[in-house]
Amino acid sequence: MDEQPAAPQETVTVNFTIGVGDEKLSMSATVPAGQTNITQILPVIQSLNNSLIEGITSQLAEIGSHVSCKAGCGACCRQLVPLSIFEAEALAAWIRTLPETAQQALAQRFHQALSSLAASGVLDRLLNMTKEDWIPESDARQRLAIDYLHQRVPCPFLENESCSIHPIRPLICREYLVTSPAEHCYDPAAMKVEGVPIPIHFFVALNRLGAQVEQETRGWIPLVFLFAWMKAGAHPGERISGTGPEVLYKFAKSLTEPELEPKVP
């Protein structure tokens, strides 16, 4: 007997408002009506994030301030990238869909990145950071971020100075936009970088939810640790689950909490 195609999942549109300072931000999203989890609705969160950023950059363009980031400029792709454990889960699932040869090539790039960081001593510092060192704006965290960037170790997903996973790139990468000359991003500690003001950070909210699931990782891992993290076969998204509206509400609620995470340099 021929298998019948699966019935399309029922969805529902949710309208909600988030307080941003003294203002209100209205958003709308279509989510599964039934059971889902935070990792499964990441595309919805990414779409909301894109809409917010597009609105901000359009407003800046109207006053003559334009984003200088573009394909081929991979300066910021050499930073320490905090990857939420839910984004790690989604990227791991995507990687496993790739042909075996592509997976092996990607694994080699991650290995090379870790080897370069190990040779410089930055990897040991990453592994030995204490809970206090990871406190927002701590000197240890800021020094590590700057020293990491100075190693010029490219993100393993960087190809020809462009992001090879652009449609599914991490939230923090979407929110790192500048209007200053692109070359300044090669050393923001020495040159002035004018970042696009983002009133509310989606990546911070996702990390907060992750911290509820994995306190030992603070809810995120350095992106360069992704292949090592994958070996555990973890599925953290299952811990933040419910109907689509329920999961989206949990994320929206996390957006409104006081910001505890610093911006990366």
C-alpha cells in the first residue's frame, strides 16, 4: 500500500506586544497549533528577528545611515560567537543531512579552528573560564573576546569571506551590524565601530531560556565547540515545549527580562 502524505500541521497566528523601554513593539507570528518546542520554532524566531532588524535598518537608511556589512566582508566572522544550545541543536540536525563528504570537510574545518586556538593558548582559557569570569562585562570575558578576535581564526562556516549558512545563521550574527567602515571590525578594540542600535536582543532571550535547561553551559556554547557538543546527541529544545503559542509566549517573556548578557565586541 502506498504511504499517504502527512497531513499539513495546523497553525495559528499569534499577535503579541513587547515592552521596549517606554515603547511597545507589536509583533505577529504563525506557529504550530499543536505540540512543538523552542528548537522547532527557531525559523519563526529568526523571521521575527529579521523583520525587526529590517525595520531598524530601513529607518537608518532614511536618515542617510547605511549598514556597511555585505557579502564578502567576513571581519566579524572571526569573533567568539555565543551559540545558544537550541541553535546548536538545529545546526547539528542540519549538518547530519549533509552528504558524508561534506560533513567530514566541515568537521575538519572545526578541528583546524580548535587547533589554531589551542596553539595560541586561547582554547585553554575558554575551557578554564570560571562562572565569575563569564559575568557580563567582566574583564576576563572582555579580554578573552578581544584576544580570540586577534587570532583571526575564521568561523568554520565562513567560505570566501561569506557565511555559507546565511539563511540559518545564529541570531547573534544577525544582530551584529555596523554603519562604520567595514575594515574597523577587524579590530574594534583599536578602531571605532558604530553598531546598529538593536533595542531588544533575541539571542540574549534564547540564551536565557537555554540557561534554564543547561546551567553549566549558561545556555550557550562557543560556536567553535559545535562538533564536540554534537557528540552528546543532546536535544535541549524538548525541555522548552508546549503548544506553538505557549512556546512563543515563553520566548517573548524572556525578551522582556532585564538584559544580562553583554554585546560581543
